[in-house]
Amino acid sequence: MWRMLVGANAGEGGLIGTALLYKSTDFQTWNFSNRLHENPTTGMWECPDLFPVRIKGRKGLNASAVGKGVLHVLKVSLDLNKHDYYSVGNYLTETDTYKPLIAEIDTGIGLRYDYGKYYASKTFFDPIRQRRIVYGWTNESTSTMDDVAKGWAGLQSIPRIVYLDQRANTSLIQWPIEEVQTLRRKKITVKDVNLEGGEVARLMDVSGVQLDIEVAFKIPDVKQGSTPTELIAESGPSICSQKGASMRGMYGPFGLLVLASNDLTEQTAVYFYFVFTKKDGWKTLVCSDQSRSTVSMNLTPDKTTYGSYVRVYDDEKLLKLRLLVDHSVVETFAQGGRTVITTRVYPKFAQSKNARVFLFNNGSETVNVDSATVWNMATVRFVDFGQ
């Protein structure tokens, strides 16, 4: 028996988002069965994806896996805001329906794959390496008129492995597939760098628009409050969008400036920022600020700061970022892929060898960079398998 999901909407005003389940015995004739799942306030669902994940371990599973030790992920793309939402739950084979583990963070109102420009994603199972891989549409941050003028729009993200977070089984981990590392070339590493409050330090001998960057900061001596999944889903994106990299806090913002000009008039800031509340204590945001990404007067780009909270545990000593910079694309993976952000930026001057990388700390307290490693990346070689 073959099963297929079709995204749809229903109800008055089309506000009920739903995934329609169809079945076939010959892969040609499909018959409607039932609604796999729905959410009453989310509008049109596009590109639904239901797949199994192991409760323990990182290996992927074939789409038909069910039973003990298996949970399911239901992901949909919301036409209302062009973001991909998911939840973790159970696929009920008796009724061919899906039930999230936590109703408050159901698909469409909870967690996102990516807190930036990432839409219409799809996963597949790689049986050779036993992994599930996801890739998504990274749409533009410029206007339709800008896209028409340059003659193209949109691209696919770097493929990522995806698996259940072993420390929080209601969320996923995403990480670039290991094949990306075969493109690494020139390597520069710095270690044990103290950044005073307000300091900006250029990484010497580093430039370019094709980079793989890994940086680790020592976590300030503060106790992290718990970061429930609901908090990541609900308030993290709005806080990042309200606060850019130029603000001043006690701990942060601190992080990286990429695709930056020498005079810093152009820069894309990716950073951590510690937020304190009397109720919840310290929590960590990871954000990507596009507000100063270009000085071009010929474009009308999105200048939003994207991001959300990232879960950090008390036994962790480092805050880690991995950035994949590829011309107009900056993909950010925080704390091993617990929170992911993709942004599109279009610098006018910070291009080719004129694109610099800086470490920065806009907080009032000193931050220690445990290590920062940058690889210049080769260009992907395309192979025509039809020949």
C-alpha cells in the first residue's frame, strides 16, 4: 500500500490547514482516505512531509518504519508566512492519523526547521549511509522587481542530515551533510582570544565569499535557565527581530561579522545574546542581522534580524556556531544544529577577496573565543549523469 500526503486548507476562510492522505495499490490510481492531521488557525499547508525518527541514535529510517523506539515528524510549509513548521509525535497506524507529543507546539504553530529564509523543504532517506536528509528552498530577500532585473531567483540549501535531539525528544537536530567538508581548502585557526566590550577584531588572512566557519565561545559564568520548547517556538523569533547586533547588553551580542567590508559599512552579523528575566533566569538567543548587509541603492532587500532561542545545558562549556557562507547565502547552525538560520544578503562592496570576517563583542562583559577556524571553500563540481 502506497500513501501520499497533499497539503490543503478547509473551513470558513480556508483557515484550517490540513494534510490529506491518499492511498494506492499500484502507484497510479489514488483514492482519498482521510485527513492525517489539521490545525484550525494556520491556513494553507504546502509540501507536507511525514517521516520516522529514532528515539535513540542518529541513523535515519525508511519511511515505512513504525513501532517501538520510533517517533514521527510532521512538517508543513505555511503559505501564510512562508516558513516551515514541524512537530514530533506519533503516527497512529490504526487510524492513519498523526498526534503531536505536545499540542501547544503542534505543526504550524510551534517549531521551525529554520528561523530565516527556508521554505518548501523535503526529506529523503539515504539507505547507503543510513541517514535522513533535508533540503529546502532558500528564497530571495529582494523584491520581485529586483529578481526580474537580475534574471533569476531562489536556490536550494546545502543538504542537511536531520535526527531527533537526544536531550530533548520534542525537537530536531540539523547539520550539513559530511560531503560538504570535501570542499574545504585553505584553513586558518585562532585560539584563546579575549574580546573586550565593544571590541571588533578582524580575522587576518581570511577573506572570501565561499567559507565554512566554526567558532566556539566560552560560556559566561551564569546559570542557564531552562529553555522549554514552547519558548523557542513562540517568542524567540520576535525578540531577535526587535533587537539587532548593534544593541548593548551585559553578555552580547557577540559573534561573527561575515561578508563585511573593511570599514564595516557592510556586514552580516551572526551572534549570541543572553537575555535575563526574573522568572526564567538567563537564556541564549542566536540571531542573524541583515540590517547592514548592503549599502546598494539599487536593491530593496529584507533587513530583518532572524533567529530564536537556542537550548544550552549547564554541563556545556562552549557556545558554538557553524556558518556556511556562499555568496548571497549565510547558513547558521548553533549548538550543533539545535537552532538553524538561513539568510540572503547582497553586499555591494564586500565581494570576492574584499569580503572580510571579524569577531565582535557588543556586550559590556569580556568574552573569550576558545577557537575560531575558517576554511575557504571550493566550488561544487556538477556532473551530468546523462552522459
